[in-house]
Amino acid sequence: MQNGIGVLANNRFRQPAQISLQSNGGYQTLNITLVGQQYPDYLILELSRQYRWQDVLPQLKANKTFAFTTVAASGEQITGTVDLLSMTQFPQKLLFVSYPREANIQPLRTSPRIPVNCSAELQLHHAEGNGNPLSGTVVDVSGKGIGFQYRGTQPVSLEGEDGLQASVTVTEPGNDLSLGLFHVKSLDIVGPGVWQFGLAFKNKPDEFQNLLGKLLMASSEVKALLSDNDIGFETLDNTLQAES
């Protein structure tokens, strides 16, 4: 772990990021945009228009601290813990948060990757047996493999687990999608109680482009975009401040 102070000082603005909030006994990941900062005091984050303010406000008020993830201008993935300082919904839905603490800084994979957000199950294949599957999320895909996030205690230790393999299934209602078998390349903690597997295809799918399209269509953001619901565009103009 490294100190997060200054890690984003030279970062560009209008860049995608995510925050993770505790919600109803689980976690909710919100898409945001880093739109500004006052170094070293705070970052300014804009909530995506896909969210209704009245829907996310209870979670924001209940979470004084949450996980923050983005990619720095230097090309490194930054994951850390931030404190909510204040928030407003007019004229934009903005959150003011502290600079990341205890930032986990990781270089991105050399092959290009595309962010996705698909509910899935990961099954580890140990020599002594498989055990219970892990419910989580496929968070990105590249030509070499995928990233899978799981929330909870450390699911496995990779020490002495050379050659560990896993299978992943995207869990869509009535239409589960098997992604096949993977080599487990890494396991890192990327937030409070959040673990990320780096998984490499054992055999890259012959129809990789088709698989990529299915993952994108299964992503929660795409499904929200294609739904009939009117998302965003609130007209309320009152400003709300988080309790200090």
C-alpha cells in the first residue's frame, strides 16, 4: 500500500471512475466522473445521469467512507479509501471527497481492456476439490483474460497454488453464459473487503468478438441505458450537504 496523497495531483479531468457503497447488507458500485480537485484537500466527483438523486441519497448519507477507483494520467489503476465531505445535486450531482488514503497503485495490463459490469460466479478448481462458487462481478475483459471482483474475506491464498484454475459463468436470468476455464494469475485487495482476481484465458474463445458483445450487453450500465425508464434529468434545485 502507498500513501494516496498526490497520486492524482497531475491527473486529467472528465475521466471515468467508480465508488463502492454499502447498501442493504451488500455493496453498490456507482459510476462517476472526476471533474476537479483542490490539491491536497479534496476531489470533485460527478454522479452519472443514470442515477436518480433520491435513489442514491440514502446510501450516500449512510456511507461516510467508501472505496474509490480510477486510472491516473500515468496509466496506473488507483484504488483507495475516501471520506465524503459534502454533496450537492444542483446544477450537477456532485460529491466532494477527501484524497484517497492507503492507495493501492497497480500498473494496467499491457493488452487493452474494456470495462464491463456483469454479475457472475467464479468456481475455483483445487486439487482437493472445488468448494463453493464465489458470487461477484466481471469488471473488465481483454484479449488475454478478465478481471473478477469478489466482496468478502480473502477467498484463497495463491501461495502453494501454482497452476490454480477457475471457471466463470455470467449469471443472467434464464441465460447463463459460460466464459470457460482460466488460469488464476493474481489476487489483490482493491478496496475495503473487495478482492480482484486476474484471470487469463486457458484457451481464448474462437468467437471472442461475439463473447465481448455478450458481456457488454450484459453490463448493468448498458441494460439501464436500453431500459424504458427515464434515468436522470431531475428538476429539483435544492442543495443538500452531508453531515460532517
